[in-house]
Amino acid sequence: MLELTALHALLLDSLEEQIAVIDREGVIVYVNRAWTNFGLENGLASASSGTGNNYLAVCNISGSSGDSLAGEAAAGIRDVLAGKRVSFHFEYPCHSPAEKRWFMMRAAPLQGDAGNLFVISHHNITQRKLAEERIEFLSLHDPLTGLANRRHFNQFLNNAWRRSSRSRSLLSFVMFDLDHFKDYNDELGHLAGDECLIKVGQVLRAAAGRPGDLAVRYGGEEFGLLLEGTCLEDAAKIADAIRQNVHELDMRYRKTRLITVSAGVASVIPEGEQSEIFLIREADKALYRAKQQGRNRVVCAGTS
């Protein structure tokens, strides 16, 4: 039968949770195997993984070097050491080049001790965070095309509108509609229709290459492209390139007819009492004229 001390050591080394015990000054007096292995895997063995090193000092150094998360962790640990908090919980990312990772840190006094030793633990919460990211992504994106949905677009547009208003810069929006999509869908079926929408979505995603750009599935066979800091002329050129790329997808129905897109382009410098709706309405009006004029074309707001 193992002695109780040896059993405790084996038990702690069997845990996936990374555990260290520090004294009131922050010096590490014990680490379990998971703590040591994590340090070795991340090049931290000499800095914070081994006994005798001051874990709090390492956090302080990282915090003073610009790592705000390390600074926040150090402040929370200091509060526990000083008795200002019963415990400290801190959720933080620790991504590697190969994978995303998140951990939950907990700092608390060692139970049964006279108040001189404290336990620091790091629990891997990556699976929960990835699930939360996935849920957040699904709430903001169209499940078929992967483009932004209306909710995401409205949030993005509101932020872009305020930035453009402050900087007095142009904001452009292109609204697209697939020409005769109902005929395509009716003849070839919904699976083919879905595949068509996915391909068009891919064309728009490729065109939204900057942080201020956003491609959106606006609804049904309608799509949109928001272009921050882009004038009407340049937005029209981008819209026409998308129109040509969709044409080149060569999605045929009724043997000779091709799926094409019509586009309406609007551009504005947000000011005064204008709202984001103004930009959308102007693009929608231009799209309507593109449809009236024969489809498979780009029309800009303010032109005949």
C-alpha cells in the first residue's frame, strides 16, 4: 500500500489540470506534472514552471511588457495573497501557432494551511470556448453561404457608419440580385439552387478582402457588399467585376440561359440626420433600375 504522501503526489500528477503551490511572496514551492509539461511545451521551463521561481514576478514582468492579461492575472493573485479576495478566477487565451487554446486560472489559499501557501491552477476550457465561438459564428452568419447574415451586417454597418461619419470618409454599398433565380431553382431543383447561392457567395467573399469590407447574404437571392473608404466609381468597378465573375461560373438552365446578377451601387459620406437606411435604400433603388434596364448590369445611384 502506498504511503499517503506518495498517493497524493501520484494523484496530483495524474490530473490534466496544471497546479502550482506558491508562498506569500509568489515563489513556487510545488508543481504537478501537467504544470511542468505545459511549461516545457511552451518554452517556459526556466521562467515560470519550476520550483524556486517567482510566478508572480514573471506575471508582473509580462504585464509591464505590454501583456495586459498577464498584468490582470498578477493583480488578481496579489489580491488573494493580501487577503483582499477569497479567490480569483481569470479566463484567458493561450493560443499556439498550431491551435487555439483557452484556460481558466484560479488562485486561492491552500485549504488547511495557516495562510502562507496558495494554489494556482489552470484548467483547459478550449472545448467550451470553441463551442461558444461556433454558436456565435452561427448567430452572425448565413448557414448556407457562410456570409454575414442581416444581424451581423446591421451591426457592422452601424460601426462603419459611425467611423465614416467621424472621419468624413466615403462608405459604399452594393446590392446584388440573381437574375431569374426562381426559374433556375424551379427547373433544376433546390439542391442546385443552393449550390448556385454558395458559388455566388464565394465570389462575393473573395471581393471583400479588407477589414472594412463585408459580404452579406441579404435575403433569398439578394446579396450585398459593404465597402468602407470606397468611392462610387471604385465600388461600381468592384461590382462589375463580381458581375463578370458570376457570369463566368457558367451556371446554365433551359440549356442556353445563364445565371447572372444585377447590381445597384450607392456611396455616401454620413452626415447630419442621415441614417444607414439611406445608403441601403439608394442602392436598392439603383438595383431596381438595373433590373428595369435589362438585368446583368451595374447601375449607380444618382445616374439615369
